[in-house]
Amino acid sequence: MLGQMMDMPLLISSLIVHADRYHGDTEIVSRRAEGDIHRYTYHDAHQRARRLANALHGLGVQRGERVATLAWNGYRHMELYYAVSGGGAIMHTLNPRLPADQMSYIINHAEDRVLFFDLSFLPLVEVIASLCPAIKCWVLMSDRAHLPATTKIPGLLSYEDLIDSHSDDYDWPALDEKMASSLCYTSGTTGNPKGVLYSHRSTLLHTFAGCLPDGLNCAASDVILPVVPMFHVNAWGLPYMACMVGAKLVFPGPGLDGKSLHDLFETEKVTMSAGVPTVWLGLLAYVETNKLKFSSMRRTVIGGSACPPAMINIFQRKYNVHVVHAWGMTEMSPLGTVASFKPKHADWTEEQREALQGRQGRPLYGVDMKIVDDEGKTLPWDGKAFGNLLVKGHATLASYFKNDGGDPLQDGWFPTGDVANIDADGFMRMTDRSKDVIKSGGEWIGSIDLENIAMAHPAVAMAACIAAFHPKWDERPLLVVAKKPGAELTREQMLAFYEGKTAKWWIPDDVVFVDAIPLGATGKMLKTRLREQFKDHKLPTA
Ligand code: AMP
């Protein structure tokens, strides 16, 4: 017997319809690539998204075709999120930090038909335009006054002209909820990047779970500033979650430095934010140097790479900003686990609670996980045994776009490529990415733990731990450190800092100092580059 409830498909358009209807006067504030601040409401956003949906139709974009963006976080990008997916096409967010050859590979692989871009990316688009012949139309996300006199981009249109020439008389189509809605490519540190194709259904289920109190905890009373870019796994779903709950949104545009962010946090009374640890390092350094505070911010989500305990400590104790440590990946839409408390943790000491928050956390509803050894045997949840982390879920990938790489699943589970342990309460702790693990005499050493210890040293700005060749042990840890400006730190002082904080045989064999740790396109440390740089490093213990 079937249930007798209404059959309403889970569609992305329903989010903006809801936000307009019940939170129509709630603001969306953006720092634009043009340099000024723009503000309007959910009602305005919905109206312009409908005009844009008509405009896309006018450009000949068909259902299932890909529309690409090269854009910062801003209101026009948000309009595209809804107009493209809501109208039945596929929103493809490109990471502008990728090199031009990877970018053109991705555009051609995705067969993007139209490409929308922010003013800042004009020089980049002038380079890639001739490499992407399948793109029928290029649109500058600005007004006619900003249209450049370029001959390198054929038939360039302005976004505002495009919208102005269409009406908002548009009914969102009743699509099948399993239809594809958006596309993100993985960072692809080895081999070509692969596409992850989300559906309306997976996006909506991810949005519900993400809004939960033990998820990112979004509410209508929040003012949310996603620092995480809208080209990095849909800003972790925040542009959808904000609509679902009707929260005010603040988009930082290209201004991701400490001052620009802090100014927006204060002037717009931001209550929550989200980003990778490297962004928060910059913000904290600015706030520390200028002896500032966060007067409205209550919590921040930190993920994408391990959040160092020292960062949790300073945000919570010095600035009264609660840290929500989250783990996930592009293939999971991206949220997998969040480190949020259970009743039994209420009377734990602050140190114990912070240590728990240093774990990557427990799964949100809709995610299942397990750890297995190299033979695929399931390992116990005792907080000690560590192995390969496998996941499954409503918003987890089943196969890559165009089936690149064949079937990625193992008995129905997706192998994350991460190595982790899980404690009896289901809290996962990631010890490493499998390709970053250091294997010393056949035993694994977790580089994340070693980096976290180094990051707690007051002179360290950033630290990465990589494997260096050792004639006896095969590999031993080498610590690469970028010092804070003006700070003094010697190799011996750094190594002495490890005494008593980890097993003796885990302590790095050597320390090298660099001006800066190289970062990848999503702000994560590029260990591949460091391994290449230090491949001939002679350890003093060798
Ligand atoms: P991406 O798909 O580019 O976002 O990368 C996903 C990968 O980032 C994961 O498989 C992890 O290796 C890493 N990652 C994400 N969140 C965390 C976290 N909280 N701690 C450590 N690593 C993380």
C-alpha cells in the first residue's frame, strides 16, 4: 500500500520560492567585484532569478545542458544557482584558481554551453576563450558600463543587459527530483579532475541535514557569511541552507583578506561563517595585530582540512566564537561529519571538549561510514584502530560524470581516500589522507597530528609534515614550517616542543623553514609540491 501524502518533488527552485514567500524582505548583501556594496532582498533575488531563467531560455540553453560560472561569492552568482538549476539546466561552478590548461580541460569535458564570469576574471577568460570552442555565449557578470573593448571574447554580453531584456513572468518547471542540478570537479591533484554531478534530490536532502542544529545549525535569525567560495562544493551548501531557513546572507566577493572580512563581519552583524583553516589564519592574524573583537559572530564552521586545536582554542577562549569542525568532500555534497556534543560531554572539562572538537566528528543523518583494513575487513570503533574510511549516503556520489574512472564503489561504499579511526560514540578522527601517510618501518605515522602540534607553537604560522626518504625506515617525518612574521624559532626549539606531546618515534626527524607553505586551489596545503621540493632532502638521522 502506498502512503497517501502529496507527491512534491524535492527541487532547488522550491528553496528560493520559500525564501521569497516567507522571508521576502530579508537581505542579501554582497561586496561586488566592481568594488562597492550591493544590497537587496530575497524577493528581489527571486524576481531576478526568474528573469535570468527566461534569459537562459532565450540563449537556447536546454534542460540538462551545462552553464558555467567563474565567479566570487555574490548575489549574481546566487541568482545563477537558482535560475540555472531551477530551470532544468546544470550549474557548473569553475574554480578560478586552477591553471588555464586544467580549466579549459574541465570546460570542454563538461561541454559547457554558456560561461558567466566576474569582472576580476576578464584576463583569464581572454586566455581560455579560444581554447573552449563549444561555449556559445560569454556573459560578463556586470552592467554595460563595465563591458571591456576586447576582441578576444566573441559576442560578449553583459549580465544586466541580459536580465533587463527579459520579464520575470516565469513558472519554475516541475522537474524530476532525480535530474542533475549542478556539477563540481574534484581538485584532481593526480590525473585529470573528475566531475561530481549532484541532483535536485541529493541537494535538498543535504540541505535539510546541513541546517540541523548538530549540522551547521542555520536559522532565520542568523546572518551567514560564507567565506568558502561558491565554486568550492557549492559553498558547502550554504546558499541553499540560507534559503531553506530564510537567514540573511552576506557575500564577501573577492575580498578574502583579514580586513575586508572583519569589516563585513562587523558592519553586517554576521553571526556565523564557514571556511578552510588557512582563511581563518589570515583573519585571526589581522584581528590579533589590530586588537579587534568579533562583536556579533557566534560560531564558525571550519573544514576542508584539519582544524588545528590551537585555532579552536583561540576562537573559543579569546574571541567567544564557537568552532564547528566539519569534514566532507566534493563527492559527499560535501558534508560528512560534524564535531558536535552529546549530553555526556556536558560536564567534561573545557580541555576535554576542545579535544573532542579536534576530531572530525560524527555523521549527519543521511551519511553512513566505516573503517576497513587493506583487505577490506571492518575495523572496530575503539578510537584506536585506524584504516581506510568508506562512506555511503543520500548525497554521496555513485559514479563520476561520464563514468570517468569506472565504478568507484567497493561493495556499495565510496572509498574516501582518507585514513581515520572512529571512537565508540561514532566520532571520526582523520589521521591522514592515504597518499600523505608517512610509513616508518612499516608503521603509519599520522601527519595531521604532527602538524597540529606544530601549529600550537606561538612562532608557527603554518606547518606541513611530509615523508622524507630514510635508508633504514623507508620514510620518516619531515616538518616544513612557515614562521609568523618576525618570529624567532630554531630547528632544535621546534623539535623540543614535541617532547611529551606525541610518541617519541613519531617526532619529526628534521625541520625545514620556508617563507610560505604552497596552497592548492581550495586553500589546502599542497603536499605534493612540498614532497617534490624536498625529495632529495637528507635527514640528519639517515
Ligand atoms: P575536496 O573534495 O577538495 O573538498 O577534498 C576533500 C578532502 O579534504 C577530504 O577527503 C579530506 O582529505 C580533506 N578534508 C576535508 N575536511 C577535513 C577536515 N575537517 N580535516 C581533515 N581533512 C579534511
